[in-house]
Amino acid sequence: MNNTALYYVKLIVGDPEALAPFYAEVLGMKEIRRIDEPTHKNPHLEIYMSAGATAQLVLMQYLNRPTPAPGEARVAFTVKSVDDAVAAALAGGGTTVLAAETLEQYNFRWATIADPEGHMIELMQFGL
């Protein structure tokens, strides 16, 4: 028996406070935990977000380091409607990286967007 499960994906960002509303509006995520450690040996702020049972997205900022360039990770979310999620992303200050397309042979529609800081997010809609 395998006891391994994905716990979270962590993005190192420049401003987690500014990005949290984007993920809430576009993907329906809610903040579930916050770790604010300004006096830690590696001062940081982490905002844990989730849209469901266990998988989490963590928006983390190191307070004493430069923010890495976007592209350090690719995060993918399943959504009910790729087109609705893309529209919400654009309304929330995001951009379209790859326009939505349907791959009928794989029974899904997908698009790639970027959040307001430029972190790429894949949006997947299965079971067309």
C-alpha cells in the first residue's frame, strides 16, 4: 500500500496578499491557513489556499530574498469550464498564455493562463 499523496504545490511569489484574491475569484479557492513568520531565520509569509478536500496551493513570499522569475513551476487545476475560468482570469488581471483548445482524442479542453505576477496555470476540463 502506498501512503504517498500530494499535499500542496508552493509558488514563490512577490506578493501573496495581492495574488490570493486572484486565485479565489478565478478558481474558487479559499484561504485555509496562513503562516506569517517575519522574525524566522528565513522570514516568510505563506497563504494556503484550497478548493476542496486535500490538495492545496501555497503562495509563499520570502521577505529577505528576491522573487524568482515566473516559470519555476507549472500548476494545473481541473475546472468545470475552461472558457469561464479564462474569462475570470482576464477579468482578475491575468493573461492568456495559450488559448483554449479541445483535444477530442483525449476527451479534454485546456488553456494556459498566467496570474498577475506571470505564474503559468494550466486549466483542464475533462469529460466533454
